[in-house]
Amino acid sequence: MADYDRGDRFRPGGGGGGGGGGYSKKRRYQRDDDDYDRRGGFKNRRIDSTPPHQRVRRQLLTIAENPIRAWHEEVASIANLFTDNWDDELLRRNFVDLVMQLSLEQPLKTPFLAAVVLVANTNQPEVVDMLLAKLTAGIEAKMAEGEWRDVKLYLKLLACLSSALEGDGIFPVLEELFNRAAELQTASSDDTIGTELVKIILLTLPYIMVTDRTKWAPKAAALMDNTEVLASEPHALQTLIEPYHTEATEENPNPSASLTKLLQTQLQAETVAGWPLSFLPEPWKFPVEELEQQTKLDNASKHALPTITIPSNLPAGPRPLFPDVYFSVYSDQEVESVPSESTAASSLIRDALTDTIGILHFNRNVTARHLVDLDCYFAPRTFAARATPFDRLRDIEPPKSTWKPEDVAVDAVFSQLFQLPTPEHKLVYYHAVLTEACKLAPAAIAPSLGRAIRYLYRNIVRLDLELGNRFLDWFAHHLSNFGFTWKWTEWVDDVALTDLHPQKAFIKGAIDKEIRLSFAQRIKNTLPEPYKNLIDAEMEEEVPEFKFKSDDTPFAAEGREIAILLRKKAADDEIQPIIERIHALALDNNLDPLVASTDVFVTSVLHVGSKSLSHVLAAIERTKDRLTDAGAASDAARSQIISAVMTFWSAHPGVALCIIEKLLNYSILVPSAVINWALVTEAGATRGAALSRAHVYELVFTTVIKVTNRVRQVVRRSGTADDAMVDDADAKDAEVAAMRDLFRAMEDALVSWAEGSKDELVEMEIDDGEGRSEREALIRRWGQQWLRVFRRRAAIEEAFLVEAAKERRMLAEAEAEAGKEVANGS
């Protein structure tokens, strides 16, 4: 990756020489050698015989990607190629479709696409009318579908075309959107569509302003006066998406600002300053030596914007709508390497990048390339030169920018990875984007990632528990892609902390995840000496030792006998006498016979299947009926199944979690049993310490997600033509009721830990003596973090059920209305 300052070298008025001149000279000499035939003078240069529509397509797809070519040259070249071949019907049709498609798929290029259209308008005004007709129809269709991001991106393209529009441009559309947002907010304070509409309006305004700051300033000021009331009102769901634990202590930051409120404040500052928006590109402005072209642009034809009809019913759409907050992993630095929250650049650059990340999810390599090249798509000198070391930023004097493009890109990915309540895509996609970006530009991206890791680790104490575990997963996965190397010496003092401390819990969780992705001995070799004690001898063994191997263990003989029979694939009738013998021995020793036999049998099954996951699944499949009967026998027996799995694989909890997931799939276990084991049985046995263990949280979280996904699947299919899963409404109601019961049980279990009223905590006050207060405070803190996560999950699912009911009602009304129209027509 070349280290260059695009603005200073390659844009008009930015100087020259240096790397740019050397590059061009080398290419020129090479081309001279190719073109000159020493035997007969210059050769005929190859003529590009590619059809015009393909050449235009190729150039539009790569517009602004070349940092060496000036924007105005690219824009004029594409526009002239298009208008010179205007008679080509295929070219005309493809051009409009491609501009619209690119505005949705590569939003960083939208201003450049608009510039091409504006230049083409000077020669062939019809192209603007063609585009406006399709664009307005597209906006109406996207509104009807609830595709609000696409609506925003189409409006962004329209905004960049404002100089070619008659009258008030797109302000009437924005004003109508605001009126609709006000109606929705008045009807319900919990409404999310109205908030989304206000955000879209505020994100569109800057792109209008850069086309003509003087002309549009009064209209923008009037619209922002209207949006201020809605944008400044805190949303009812704001607390659900706060990335930090909001306990009122000195170490906690202020609540994060909602993106809508932040935008309103930022744009008001831009209004006072005269809308400089110096970071946004203006590729429709030509240098002074291109005065003739600029004059043609200024005097080009104006076009009427077709009427855009906003549907009476605005659906939430396929993507859940929640208020956005601005989250940054570079917020506490002494030098500003990303735009501060006080500048509109922080929101607008972030918005373009997050749209790119969300849209290009089908190709992580292209996404990473756009992130690495982000300085190509913003105004010259918006960013410092690529790969500038952070320490060198202190030497940059104003007005030069200290914004590192790598930091801005990494910050945008983390904002999506840490989006609450749920990221748009699977977490592994964001992992992959960061990995690819690091591979594309290691010298630039790796230091930025290092500082992001350090920020998150420092703040792990106050970071939301769900986000902390996302960070844990990403950190281990990222290290696995780069040889498991990290500067562990920086955190060596934290190894001495209690296991309940969040930073120590993170270290232990990260090592466990690394071992899952490799093996213990290899990970041990990457760690400094103080960390090696965290990897004990059992973790280095791939297969756990069978606890019934020793005669000192109760029921050892019976355990060995059952294991031998299981290996022989013996019939259940041969195993039953041994189970009965265990029952008799357990009663003689005042033990629960079902718990004892379940422990022996499950442990034997795990031992027989310990060679691999396929082996254990085969063993479970063969013994499924007996395991199901054991699970149905009593709560204690169900709990013992989980205890046996977790104990057998205690050195490798990842394997244990995988097995428990399979037991849930086989219906041997039920979700409530897993929750009860984790939050009551195990948490009680460890006096709350289990709440600090990453694998226990992972077990509970994945179980809850399994339940909620099932409910969503049932609710979505309920009442539809392909409703093969749901027999009747009672089945759906039963699933919903079971989910609510699960959340209530979690609430009851976690409240006592969060408030410190759990019996185990009261006993600990008596037993532990010195150090008791710190331990109790940490456990209460863990309880509060858990409680916050699962209260949020419960609220999300209730909101989903409300929206699903609303959609069914709207669908029923639409069908009834359609039926009336058919009846009237007949």
C-alpha cells in the first residue's frame, strides 16, 4: 500500500512533483519503449474496440478509485463518452440503471456519479429526465417496502443533483417526510420510523448544501428549525442501545449521544459557519483552467422533479429499526485521529462507511478495499497521509488534518460490530472485513487495530457485557489469523487480579477461545511466563481422563462396565441392570438415585465419544431414548446431564457447549434447564463466580438466541400459506409463552445477584472476612451486567411481537380493501 497524501499531490491546486511525477515519468518511458518500433518508427497504438456501453460501465464502476487521476478529468471523460454515443439505446438505458445501482451498492461514489450526470446534462439534458423518472419511482417503491437505507441513498443521489433541479429542488419531499415523522412521533413516543425519517432528512441536507450553499441556506435553516424538536427528544429505546454500563460512578462516561440528536447539533454548527462541509467532495467543480466547462455546468438545463407520493402506511421494513448511537474506539486520545463528535464529518463519513460495510456484505474483499481507499472519496486534505504513525500526528500543525484514514475505517467497522441491540450481519463478517483490511494494508491497519484493542480492554469494566463478549470473540479470532501474536506483556500485571475482575476474566476467556481455535501447547508458547499458569495440564490433554478409571471414585466399577457396553453397542437391556445397581447403591448412601445414575451414564457416553465430535454425536444418537427419559425424569436429573457434560469437558468448555447445543437440538434438554443450571445451580455453587466466566455467558446467550429465533420463525410463518410448522394459533401462543417464562426465570435469578440479596452472597459476608466487600461488589456488578443484557433481549422480542402483530393487521386490512375493490369492480 503506497503511502501518499492524495490531496497534496494529485488534486488540482495541490502541488505536484514527488511520488506523482516519478510514477508518471516511469510509466511514460515504459510506454515510449512499447510504442516505438526501432525498425520502423512508432507503432500504431491499439484502438479500444470495446462497445461504448461496456466502456462507460467499466469507467463508472471504478470512478474515483484512482488516486492519481483528477476527479474532474474522470467525470468529464465518462460524461463525454456517454453523450458522444447518445444514439446507442443500450448505452442510454444501461447508464441510468447503472447510476441507480451504484448509488445503492457503492454509496461512497454517489457524488461522483451525480457529477457525471451533471456534466452529461450540459450536452444531453434528456438523461436527467430519464434518471429522475426512475429515481422517484424507486424512492416510492422503497418506501412502500420499508427499505429505509435505500430511500436514504436515493435521496442522497437526488441531493447531489440539486443544481439541475427547478424550484425548491427536493426540499418539498424532505418537508413531507418531516410532516409524516411528526405524525408518527405524536401518535407514539416509541415509534422508530419517525426517528428514522428525521435521520434521513438530516443526512440528506449536507449533500444539498454542497451543490449551492447560498441558494439552499434559507430552506435548510427552516427545515432544521422543524427537525430540532423531534431530533432532540430522547427516544424511549435509547437505554437499550447504550454501549456502556450506565452505573453512576466516576469511571463511567456520559450516556452516548443518539445519532439523530448529534446530527442536529452538528448541522446547526455548520449553519452558523456557513456550511463549509470542507470534507465532502465536490467533483462537479472544475479548476480555473476549465472555465468553459464550468460555465456550461452553471448554465445547464434545469429539470422539474417528478412528484414523489409517500405511502399512507410506512412499514418498518425487514431491518429492525432502533435509534443509533455514536460509538468510537478512539474517543480518549490526546491527538484527534478521527473526527470529533462536534463535527458533521464524524457522522457523515461514518454514515457513508457503514452503508458500504452493510451493503457489500457479500464480498468482504471489496468492502476492505473501499475502507482502505476511503480517502479517495472525500475532499483533498480531509485526512493525513496514509500510514502516518500515530506519534507523528503530534507534529502536524493546523490547519492540516490529523485524521488517520485507517482509524476512521477501523472505527466504522467496530461501530457495526458493536451495534446494539443486534448487528445487521453475522459477527464473523465484520471479523473478516478487519482481517482483509489488515492483509491489504498491514503497516497502516495493524497499529490502528492495536490502539482499538487497548481502548476496549481499558474500558472492558464499563462496556456492555454483550459487547465485551463480542470483543472477546473478535480478539481471539483476529489473533488466530495472524499467528496468535499480541503484546501480552502490556497486561502482565492484570494476571494477578482476582478471576472476578473483568480484565482478568477477559484474559482467561481470550486464552480459552484461542485454544479452541488451535491447541493448548501452541497458545502456551505464544504467552509470556506469567500467563502460562493459566493453562494447566488438563487443558493440554486433548481427551479428558475418565473419572471412573480410579476405584476411589463412587460407582467406578459401574461406570467402567457401562462404558464397555457402550463401546460394544450393547442393547439397552444389558445396560439396565447396571443402572438399577447404581440406584440401589445410591439409596444406601442417601443419594438421589436418578442423579447418580444420570451422572454415571452421561459421563460414560461422553468418555466413549471423546475421540471427536462425530463420535460423541453417534454415542448420543444410540442412547437418545435413555438420555431423553433421564432428562424427563426430574429437574435434578436434567441439571445433572449438564453438570456431567461441563465437568467432563471442564478443561475444554467449547466442546462442552457444543455438546449441550446438540442435546438441546435432540430435545434431551430444554432451554429452561440450561438457564437454571447456569444461573442457579452453577452460579450458586461458585457463589456467583460463574457469572464472570465467558463460557457460561456464551452457553446462556446462545440458548436464549435459539429460543427467540424459534419464536420468530413460528410467528413469521403463523397464518401464512406455507405454515407447515405451526398447527394452529395455540402452538404459536405456547412458544411465545415459553419464551416469556424463560425471561421471567432469568429475571428472578439475576435480580438477586444484581442486588446482592442471594443467599450465597449473604453467607459469603460471614465466611470470607477480609476482601469480602470487593468480591461482593464485583459479583453484584456481574449480576447487573447480565440483567441488563437479558432485559434488553426480552424487550427486543416483545417489540418484535408488537411489530409482527401490526404487520399482520396491516396485511389483513390491505387484503380486505383489495377484496372490496374486486367486489365493486364486478
